Amino acid sequence: MIFDNIKNASLYFSLDEKIKKALEYLSTTNFENVEPGNYEIDGENIFAIVQEYQNKPFTSGKWESHKKYIDIQFIVNGAEKIGFTESKKVITLQEYDSDKDVTIHKGEGQYINVEQNHFMILFPSDIHMPGIAINIPKQVKKVVVKVRTNYEEQNKSHEESSESTTSIE
């Protein structure tokens, strides 16, 4: 998990070319007049989801994780708490749904107040709980950029190597 102000986005360009492209998009786009919806950046490899909503009480939050996509969550207006934790602190409530790219968990973690012009990069290993009100629910405008990982390639490669192993009798 990475947490920072968008003015420091260039510090993370070396992580990955797709992350660089996503952060450049967030850094150079004025989201004030961008309507909620999905916006293609690089096909299914990188796309943005612009959202406007009222954040929710802590008791309504759900821990989630993804396999196919890295989340870059950027606050345009407002503020919210985003929780983060590790797998040893949660249990799985709903198994992985590959169509929605999400696993739902229950557990505990830590929280960061994410304010305007700040972002979090959440990798597949980062179980997170977004959209939580800091004190009382308030309106938030947020952009979540989805950056495709090579999960499917890794999984396919792992399955192929498992199939090709033979036992010695």
C-alpha cells in the first residue's frame, strides 16, 4: 500500500509503466467537471471509475481484495477513511468472484484519512475498506483507477507448471 499526495506522483513512476500512466492521468486531469462513469485510459489494462457518493458509517464497511487489478484511489473532493490490513487479520466471507474481481472479508485493520488530492495505491495483497466516513457521512468525489496485474498469466503459468510435474515411481 502506498499513500501520498498527487503532487508526488512522479516518485512512483518507476514502479510499473501502467502505474505511471495511471498516475499521469490522475495528475493531469481536472476532475471537477468530469461526470461519474467509467473512462478508458488503456483498454482493459487501465481504466478510471469516477464516483460521487456519500461515504458510509464504519459499521457499513466491507473489507475487499482484488486479484486482476491494482486500485489507485484518488480523492477529488471531500475526505474519507480507507482501511487497510493483511490476510492474517481477516477471514473470507465471500469467495473470489472473478467477474467482479473481488473477495469480501471480515476482520480488523488500520485506517488512514484520505483527503482531497491524496491517493492510495492498493495492490492485490492489500485488503482494504474504502468509503468510510471520518466523523459523519459526507459527499465525496473519488476516482478509482484500475490497473491490470498479470494475475491471470501468473495463475495460468502456475497451473501449467503443476500439470507438467511428474512423480518418480
